[in-house]
Amino acid sequence: MNEQQLDVMRTGKGFIAALDQSGGSTPKALLQYGVAEDSYSDEEGMYTAVHTMRTRIIKSPAFNSESILGAILFENTMDREIDGKPTADYLWEEKGIVPFLKVDKGLAEQQQGVQMMKPMPDLDDLLKRAVDKRIFGTKMRSVIHEANAEGIHQVVAQQFEVARQIAAAGLVPIIEPEVDIHSTDRAESERMLKTELQQHLDRLDEGTRVMLKLSIPAEDGFYSDLMHDPHVVRIVALSGGYSRDEANERLARNPGLIASFSRALAEGLSFGQTEEDFDDTLARSIASIYKASIQ
């Protein structure tokens, strides 16, 4: 573990950029950027197009360590380069931004009101590659749709089981049990989730560090006490389907909670923009998310 990067994540002012759209979400991200599906012919073309988009974002002067603490990458992005450097090295050495890697393989079908993570049989090999690529931490997502106690227990148990495997490899796991912001019993789901998170944090070995990525809670300040747990490096929030403005407004009401936005970060960016327009749009987006993250 890089202690300098750990200090950035623990004490830095700013937020995490989620640049980890993968698989089925990549065409949607490209379409939002103005690149239609008929502009690439196969999966390789799609990933080249999205890497070009991400490279443009990362290289922008607006994308800097004054506002952005870390960036979450997709595996394909980790394996590519920016200006002849592996993406993770470019982020840290050129930008001072801590690199993370999305490691989950997507969501299983919904059962007991939740979607668990699909099996990750090759995780050990991926973690070794991540260490070799100088990645600091990882991210993995589950989704909670209903306040089902057993389902939420299973989601959190799976997340922490995998988190221990990741921590043993020398990386800091971001545990992401997203609560669907549209669920009718969302507040109850969050109460159950918080209880499960605290119980599992209490069982971690001393010195094991994790991060939590959670939906912006229905009750302002709901996760504040978890921020003081000695195992928790930082708690970050996903935009969860809110527009950037609404996500920022809700985030700002939760002191200590910082953003880890994906779609909301790239909102307004377009393939056809001039570099000046692109940089200005990105700068405004970053400034608004930064402001909400440091309240």
C-alpha cells in the first residue's frame, strides 16, 4: 500500500472521479458523449472509443489533484496507456490522482430484494495485475432494491468477504452496496445496511482499511458515525440516478461525505466540443462537485 496515496485519500479535500463504465454501460456512456453505436464495429472499437473519451477527460487541465483525489478505472482502461504511460501511472505521476480499479463482473439476478455480485473466479489474478500496475484500491458494486433483512445481510457479507481478499493482496477495497434511490422503503433499507456495515467493520482485523461507497442517504448525516470507524479510510457517495445538481445539493447536506460520481461528472461533455468548450464544461462540473464534497 502506498502510504502517500493513503494519506491523500484519508485527509485530502476533493472527490473521486468514477471512470469505470464497463460492458453494457459503455455504449450508454459513449452515446451521452455523442458517439453513436454505429461509429464502432466491435467490442475493441468500443473500448478504444471510450478510452479516447477518458483520456480526453484525464488530460484536461480541469482534471487535477486540486479537486480530484482519485479515479476509478475499468480493467480495460488500466491495461491501456496515456501518452506512453500505463493509465494508473499517468494518473499518479502526472496528475497526483490516486488510481482505483473496478473489479466486479456485474450483478446477479435479483433475489430477496437485492442483486449480489456475480462470481469472480479470476479475482486473485486480477489483483496481482492491479498491484503490478500500481493500483491503490478497488471498487465492487451490489444493489439493494428492498428492505429485506436477509438479502441485505447477504450483500454485505459478500462484500466484506471479497474485501478481505482484496486487502490481503495489499489493496484498499471500496465496498459499494448501493441502495436504489427509487425504492419505496429506502430509509429502512439504509437502516438495515448501516447495522450490517457496522457489525462487519467490527469484525475486521486491526489495521485492515476499507472505503465505503454508498447512496446519498435519505436522512441527512446518516452515515456520519461510520466515518469515525478506525477501519474506514473515507466514505464516498454515488450519484445514483440523480442529476448532477440534485446530487450535489443532497451531498452538500452530508458533511464529510464526498462524491464518487460517474454519469454526473461527464454530464454536458460532448465529442464535438472544441477543447476550450470541453475543458470549460468539465471545469464547471468538477467545481460544482468539489464544492458539494467539501461542505
